[in-house]
Amino acid sequence: MSFNPIDIGVRVEVPNEVMDEIVNEHRCWDPKFHVYTPSYDDFTRTFCVCPRGFVTEEKYEDEIFGVNGYSMRETSTNNTKLRTPNEVKLTQPLENTTEYGTRVAQLTNHPWG
């Protein structure tokens, strides 16, 4: 058995003006940008773009929450939301990406203060 890479990232919110040309003038509702970072050659991409959209909490397991996004036809915001996941490949001795992803989610949901 082998484990696939895991995507770990954040949901970013930018003013609509930042994405208006791409979304409206070029009519690309869900644009995909692929970036390889110069320092470590990490692969990061945009995903799930929500023009004038909303962010919502999403429950996965007990005590583990993430965020998702959506756009609505009749209601909008002044911001565009998008995800920027980074592909993480693990090697021995830590190669279980399922356990790694669960631990990252638990840590980001911990009430630190």
C-alpha cells in the first residue's frame, strides 16, 4: 500500500476588483492558476473560486471543522473567495497522508487561547 500526496491550504478572500477582469471580462468563473514556488518547487494552485461569494464552516468529524465557499445568484459580497492548496508528498518514516491530514486539521481546530 502507498499513500497519495495530500493538499493542505487556506481559503483566501480578496476584493472583487482583484479578480473582476478574469471573472467578468474573460468570463472565467472558476480560474485555475498553477504556481511552483522558487525556493522549494512546491506546487500550489487556486481552486474553488467563489466570485462575490461566501465562506461557510464545514464539519468533518467531532471537533474538526474546515471552511468551504459558495456563490449565490441573488446575493453577493464585496469579496471573492478562493482556495490555495499546496501539494504535500510525504516519505518514510512519515508517509501516512491520511493521518497527517487529520493531525493538521486537529491542530488548526485546537482552541489555543
